[in-house]
Amino acid sequence: MNHTDMKRMNFPFTAIVGQEDMKRALLLNLINPQIGGVLIRGEKGTAKSTAVRSLADVLGLRLEVEGCPFSCDPNQPAHWCRECRQRKDHPPVSGRMRVVDLPVSATEDRLVGSLDIEQAIRRGEKQFEPGILAQANRNILYVDEVNLLDDHLVDTLLDAAAMGVNTIEREGVSYSHPSRFLLVGTMNPEEGDLRPQLIDRFGLVVDVFGEDDIRQRMEVVRRRLAFEENPESFVHAFSDQQSALREQIRQAQNRLPEVSYNETDLEIASYIAITLEVDGHRADITMIKTALANAAFSGRSQVELEDLIVAANLALPHRLRRRPFEEGRINPQEIEEMIQNYAGL
């Protein structure tokens, strides 16, 4: 197989060695996009882009309204675009979630789309040219080197992610469309950081590092060379694992609405946030959402302590007002002890 063919194939998600926190954060956002996306920070060569691009391959088929530029879900009229609201029929077709790239060189018009003002004034028609936020609806929006993106564009991006709607206004003319997407950003901290206010608006943040276990490191090299040598054969070797993960995600998505938490879970989340002096309430809310998704992924219908531990690990480190643990990273063992002590275990 030539190099061009290889580029069309993604490295299997289940073949990624290590980086368990990164993989878990991405999967939990697939199960519940309301968690608020993932920011992955790490040096080059730590499988950040590989993991993101491989996500689409572990998702099953979905229904879309035929011909809709926003891939509206025919079974979710509350989230239809205005064109779908005006249609009498909504013929469904099969589609698949995909990864939409936002280059750091993108302009505002490229991101939000553009309106033909002359057409609007002369004919009273809102001629909208879709941008990346339109393509991103019901998809994964990926921003590599998000720390190098203009702050204004990052603000616009995060606003759309939070609201689920993109609104463009030009000279008194406005147009809105659904823009509900899973936002994933990757960055190398050595090239500059995001403002704290922007980092806080990512639901989860994961720091990734190169493997320091020699066996794990050898396996990373072995698998990468095997993939480059024969991508088709390598992908096929992991097809069963990919299918199993795809089914686990589907079941978790279906189970999520039935998963419950109790007053003690809320109390623990608030206690941890207060103890770690986390600003605002976004951390507590995200922690509960993450715990619910983790319980669903694990096949449970009730949040347990281990779900809260996973959630605290992913939702709190980037929101610490000060750094109580070494290097500003939350030690999972200390979080576990904090939760168990508070719960009286």
C-alpha cells in the first residue's frame, strides 16, 4: 500500500499504547458532549493528534436529514436549523461523525461563515455561506495548536460550544444555525499557553507525556512501524477491539440518561472543590457530569466513588487557584484518600 493510501487510514484508537487519561477524557466526552470538550497538553510525539483523528472510527452510524448542510438529526426537532424547521418532510439518511479541522490560520469568516449583505438588502434573502462551525455541527471540532489561535477566535469557538448555536451578524442582518460539537484542542505548552479564563472553559484538561516505561516505549515504536509497513493489515488486527469499544460507547450513550447520583456525590464534589480552592462552580458541575459518563461507560447505573476520583482527576487540575500538589498536578491517590476520608470509608 502506498503512502497516499496510508494517509487515508487512521491509527486505531484501541492500538494507542498508554495515555489512559487522554483516552478516557475523549471517550467520556463522546458519551456526554455536555461535559465541555477536552484540552490535551503535551510535548510533540505523544499521540495527541493520533488519538483525536482515530475517534471517528469508533463511532457507529447515525441518522441525518438528507441534504441538510448541518447534518440535523431527524429525531431532534429542538435542534433543527431553520431550513429543517420549514421543511415538511425530513427524509433520514445514514451518516457518521467526523473530525473537522480548524487551522490556526483561519479567519473569523472562515470560522463563523459569511452573509451576502447585498443579497439580503436587495431581495430580502439571507444568503449564508457556511463556515467551519456549520461543518462542525454533530461532529468533532479539532483545533491543533489551539494556543496559537487568536484569542478572539477562541472566545467565539468556546461561546458556540457552550450555547450549541452559532450566530453571525453583519450590518443589522443576522443568521443562526445549530453548532453542537465535541471540541478538542491540542497544544504544546512549550509554544505558549492559553489564558487561564480560556483553559477553564474546556470541560476536561489532560497533560500527556512520553512513556518512561521501557516496555511500553518499545511497544509504541513496534506498533507505529507495523502500521506504517502495512496499514490495512494493522487496522484489521485491531478490528475486533474497535468493534467492542464501539459497542461499549453505544451502550454507554443509551445508559447515560438512566445513571443517577445522590446528595453525597454532590457533597463530595463540592467538598473537593472547596478544599482545593477552585474558583467558580464550573468545576463541580463538570465533575458530576464526568462521573455520570464514567459510570455509564463502566456499565453502572449509579455513580460510585471511583467515578468521582476519575472525574476529579480530569476536571479539576486546570482550575486550581493554587497548586497543593507537586507540579500543580492532582495526585489520584491523594484525591482518593480525600474522598474516602470525607465519605467515612
